[in-house]
Amino acid sequence: MTELLYPIDIDRPRRIAFGAGQVATVGTWAREQGITRSLVIADAFNAARIDLLGLPGEVTVFGAVKPEPDIPNLDAALDVAARTRPQLVIGFGGGSAMDLAKLVAVLPGSGQSLQDVVGPEKVAGRSMALVQVATTSGTGSEAGSRALVTDTATQNKLAVQSRHMIADLAVVDPDLTMTVPRAVTAATGVDALAHCAEAFTSRKAHPLIDLYALEGIRLVGRFLGRAVADGSDREARAGLALASLYGGFCLGPVNTTAGHAVAYPLGTRHHIPHGLACAVIFPHTLAFNAEAVPEKTALVLEALGAGGARDVLAASHGWCAALGIEMRLSRLGVPEEDLLTMATEAHAIRRLLDNNPREMSREQILAIYRAAL
């Protein structure tokens, strides 16, 4: 059976507005829908610039989104939604804000708790509109149907997937990313790269998604270095925004693999930003999987501008390090004594590891952590 015969379902936001100045679309769209009460879910930085959205009527802002949001963070946002009863929820920020916005749009008044909807397609429905406005180029959450929240009791990520969490309007305005600092630009860019590369090499890879994945990798290879060197390079910012969107397209029907599974404990246990965690792990899992998918691995390196490299780990690690990313876990505050616990947790994330093109044991994950230390 070839990949062309694999069944696949594709879900996209009802409308995608891409390009410089498209943030103005939000207010226009809200007026067309007759919206008079909106709730904006944002981090503190973006909460201070909600005027860019041009929203009509009564606007409430939950501006306390945390990096790697957890259940208490979600509960605080849900309390605001219960009090204000919005007609429209807007995620305004990076993946954390957009993920919380998805859950805030579906849980209030549904009779369902977060625990009820963890997993695929358990959400009963949605009674309010949802708009996503991306301000970073990394997660692609604006295009996807998944939301991740950390369970503080277990230090594990809870994943909710539902068609009901797909945005009515997704806005990707590269100008909103111009203020992203150099280090964050680099790390989130590698997160977008990892989404594309992991989907491209996944056991669930599909030709319908491969074209987005490979083009997303090419865009990162072409533009990430430029954006890191000059944050005001508008073409580079636009290229990364498109790469991030394509990475989001990859997440719904195919999803990520071992790279994200191994990266997750770095965020939940040690609060390393998700993009940075993915960047540190990316070269190691790409190299680990190379023997299972050699042709696709070669295409990934070629798309990054490292074609012909014989040592996959050295080539991909060097590419990331050249962006100024700190690639050693020990320098990011991860103690060696915690590596086994993290390996055990990562190995339990079967929803991702089962997609990996090569079986990965707990001991092999531990070896990756030790190599990255």
C-alpha cells in the first residue's frame, strides 16, 4: 500500500488572511458578524496592543497567558469567559495564547471539563466565534485543531484535538512579528521547521501534506537566518510566517513525532520555552531517524541548504547553533539527575512516538538527552 492510498482528512480555518496589514481584517470581520462582546486571550505584551485588532463593542482582555500554559492558567481564562459571556474569542499571540483561546471558545456552557475533552474529537461543540491572530512564527496554532495545556499535578501536557477548535478566521500578519527578539525568532523558527520535518518523515506522512512540509522547510532554510540577523527584514518575516502556517497545516492530519515528545519534558519540568526545547532536540531526532527515512532526511538537509552532508547530526546541529541558539541542556538549567525521569515521561507520549519512523526506546531517549546535555 502506497502513501497515496492512505486516507486523510484535511481541516482548515474557514478563512485565512495572510500578509502585511491583515490584522485590520479582525475588526472588519467582527462587525460583519454583528459581534458586540469579545474576549481577547493574550500575553502581557500583546494585551497592551489590542487596539490593533479594531474590535467593535465591549472588549475584555485576559492578558495573563503564561508560556507553557497550565490548568490554573486555563481556569483563570475560563472564569473571565464565564463572567463576560463573549460572542467572540480571539487568540492574540503565540501558540500559548492561541491554544488557550481554543479551549475558552469550546468549554464554557458546554457541560464539559478539560478532562472530558482530552484526546481526539471529544469536544461537543462551540457556541461562540473563534479568531486566531498569530504574533510569532513558530507554532502554526492558528491553522490547527489542537490545544496543549500542562497538568501541574503530573507535569505532562494534555492534548485536546477537535474540529470545533478550528478558527473561523486565522490572521497571519508578518508585521506583527517584527518586535520578536532575535533569540525567540531563532527558536520559534526551528519549531516551525520541526513541525514540517517531523510530519515529512512521519509514519503517517502523506503526499497531500508533504508538499507543505517540504516547502515550509525550504522557507525556514531561506529566511530564518536573515530574520535573526535583521529583525526588520519584512520579506524574511513574511517567509517565516508562511513557514509557520505550513507547519500548522502539517499538525492536524499528520502531527509531530519523537522530536516533540522528547522536547515536551524540557518545557513542563524545566520551563524551557517550547521553541527552544524543540531546537535543542531537533538535530538529535533527525539524525536518529535518518536510517529509517534516508531519502527524506537528505531532502530536509537539502531544503535547509546543507545538502550532501554525510553527518546528519553535525550538519543539523551546526545549522541551529549558527543561529545563536544555546544547544546544551546543561546551560539551560537541566540537571543530569533528571534525565532518566524525563526519558520515562517522553517515552510515555505514545500519541507522538507511535508516529515516529523508527522505534525509540526509553534508553535511546535517555541517550539523546545525554548527548544534548
